[in-house]
Amino acid sequence: MDKFIFAQGQFPNVFFWFTVIAVAWSLPWKGVALWKAAQNRDRCWFVALLLINTLAMLDILYTYVWSKKKK
């Protein structure tokens, strides 16, 4: 049982580092996407991006696909 990978408290350490990496990855993308949504006055997108956490997938798609500057 000692050779089990998550034995004796190793799982919380793995979970901690996964969380740190996920936050470090998604926070800048969320910031850029929220900034673009605010600049384009897309209220629905702003609320959706603020509330839905998809590890930056929705944020990246909004930034490059749907956030074209309105004329």
C-alpha cells in the first residue's frame, strides 16, 4: 500500500499544483477576454465570460473569433 501514488497525502499536493497551473493559465486569458467584451459593450458576453470557467477555452475563442471590433 505504500507504493500507491496517492497514499499518505500526496493527492492534495498534486491537486494544489494543478490548481495553481490552471489559475495561472486562465487568469490572463480571462482578463483579455473581459477587457475586449467591455470595450465592445457586449454585456451578455461579459457576464458569460465572468461566470463560466472553461480553463480559458471560451475566453480564447471570444478573443480571437467573436470579439471583432464593431464599426
